[in-house]
Amino acid sequence: MDIVLDKRERILAAAARLIVRNGLQCSMAAIAEEASVATGSLYNYFDSKEALVLGVYTRHRIDD
């Protein structure tokens, strides 16, 4: 698997776990920690928290 795609998937999976556990108030720093990436790295893949949440929704919507 492509390293970039793998990191993006890790971020999406971490965000999904934290959103389920803590709701939408979870921070980007907490998501980065859960995904084992630097907080700044999140913004290489998602322009904002809203874009990340949309990515989580889209990912799980397609999986269903």
C-alpha cells in the first residue's frame, strides 16, 4: 500500500474512533496522537477539521 494512502487511512480511522468515543469536540491534536502522526501532518491531508470529519463520514458511508 502507498505510504501516503496508508497515513491518510490511519488518520481517518483514528478520527472515526475518537468521534465515536468523544464526539465532534475531539481536537486535531488528539486525532494526530491517536493516528501516530504530527499534528501538522493532518493538514497535508485535510484542509480543516470539517474536511476530516467529512472524510470520515464519506469513508464509512461508502463502506456501508
